[in-house]
Amino acid sequence: MTFRLPNKKLTYPCNAIVQQSVKPRRLAVSGRCRKLRLSEENRQRMASSGEEVSNKQLIFRDYVTGFPQESDMYVTTGTVKLKPLTGFGVSKVLDSRNPEFKEGDLVWGITGWEEYSLITNPQVLFKILHTDVPLSYYTGILGMPGLTAYAGFYEVSSPKKGENVFISAASGAVGQLVGQFAKPMGCYVVGSAGSKDKVDLLKNKLGFDEAFNYKEEHDLDAALKRCFPEGIDIYFENVGGKMLDAVLLNMRPHGRIAVCGMISQYNLDQPEGVHNLMSIIYKRVRLEGFGAPDYFPQHPKFLDIVLPYIREGKIKYIEDIVEGLEKGPGAFIGLFKGQNVGKQVVVVARE
């Protein structure tokens, strides 16, 4: 994986200026909601000349190859000259010329890892209409991760009552939800995670029937056979590599694999091969990749299902929250090391 830090002034038309409220992906940023008023003259001047404003941003120093380190990033406060990292966040609109958004609106969507963002593509923002739940949830359970879990399980996996479900990286922002979606359908649910604490969390708090620490399993095939003596109907794939290879040997006929991610492969110079693909043919297994943006139009339907679960306490959601944009690099790097438990959130400032 290679990251590049562009070095150019922002000169985009001023459709909407938002201040970060919470920012994820895997970070989340929360921003103070202090007033920032721009006259029409100032807006026009910013749009035409790219006038600089003071801002705090998290940026990469230069090219980064392989796993990034905390020292590869830094937080700077100054005029907006450098383009920050981007990801999903929650923000408050401070000024807008777009008729769909007005001052004070709360939104979630793609923004910069910074205190203020200039948004020129309103299609990447969604209004927040339900504020009786924590705003940080819109970086997780009610945002992209939640929609990913919903789409991957209900739409891609086509679950049936009582099926056997396996979820890798099960304590993460997506995996923890997939398991909780499966349990009300009477499914037998097993998750894998990378520490004893995460395994205990899955079994004792999130309602998984079983869980195991993949780091302690010398034979993943044997571990899966122990947990699924009759095989796996649905595999929610977050890891790839050796785990996927072992799962293929344990799928039941007409099983489904929803491929959400392959975090074990992202930064390898030479990705690992998969050797048991013939199982897909022998067992008529359907393997399908998907992306959350494909299901953005279904977000209202998703909220109708998930919000009542949250309000009634039928779904538990785990967040790993740190305070301050300065903590962003450490939180980001921690994701690659499995240090976070649940959705990683970085609070920039509280209202």
C-alpha cells in the first residue's frame, strides 16, 4: 500500500463548509460547533482565488510503502495548503450555498481528517435526522460499517433461519454487527479475533455462540472443524489468506461467502495464494465481493431496521474512543496491529 501526500492549494467552489464532529475510518472526528460565518463576498473570493484559512489537519509526511508508522504522519495547524487524509466522519455544517444543506445541519459522509472541510460534492454527505443516539454511531453502526454489515449479511449472504455463520475479525466495527444480526434468526454464530479479551467480548457481551483466538490456533482447519462439525453455511470474510483457505475446506454445499475485506493481505509485498478454490466447485459455494456504496440507496431502509434494535437495547455496539486529532496517527496505526476493540473513533472536539 502506498500513500502520497499532494501539495497544492484548495481552489474548489465553496458549496459547503463543515466542521468535523466525529471522524472515522478508521477514525472518527468530533468538532466544536463554534460559529463560522462567511459573507457572500468572502465565499466568492475563496471560490475564485483559493484564499487560505486556518485549519488543523492530519497528513502524511511523504510516500509511505508497506505498513505506515505513526512517525509517517503529523498534525499541523496553519493555512489550508496541504490535502489531508480523507475518510468517513460526522460533521456540522457551518455555511452552505447548496440548497440541500443549511447552517447547523448534522451530516455524515466523506470528509478530511481535519477541523474544517470544504465539501464540493454533496453526494458524499447524508443528513442526520435521528439524534437520540450518540453521533459517533454514524461513523459506525449507523454509517458505513453498519450498512456494510447489513448488506453483506442480509443482501449478499441470503441467510436462512438456523444456519451456521462464521465471521473473521469479528470484534471489529463490522464483524460485531454481523453476529448480532445473525443471532435473532436462530443462527449458530462463531467469530475469530486476535486476543483473549476480544474473544471474551464476543462470547460474553455480544452473544456469539463461540469464538477463538486465531493467533493461538496452529491449525485453522482443525479449529473450524471443532467449531463447525457440520460445516459453515455463511462466511463473512474480513481477513483473507490462510483463514479463507481453511474456510473453503469447511463450507457446506451451497454455502455463501460475502467478501467484505482481506486485511491480512493489504500490505504484503507478495499476497498469499489461496489453494482450496476447487471447494467452490465441489460444494457449489457462491463467493461474492461487495462494497457499501452499492447499498447507499438502501440506507433509509437500513435505519428502519437498526434504529429500533438500538433503542430497545437488542444490539450492543462497542467503540474504542480516543480524544484529540493528535491521537489520530496512533489510533490509525493501531488498526493494523489489532489494538482497537470495536469501532475506532477519534474525537477532535466535543460540542
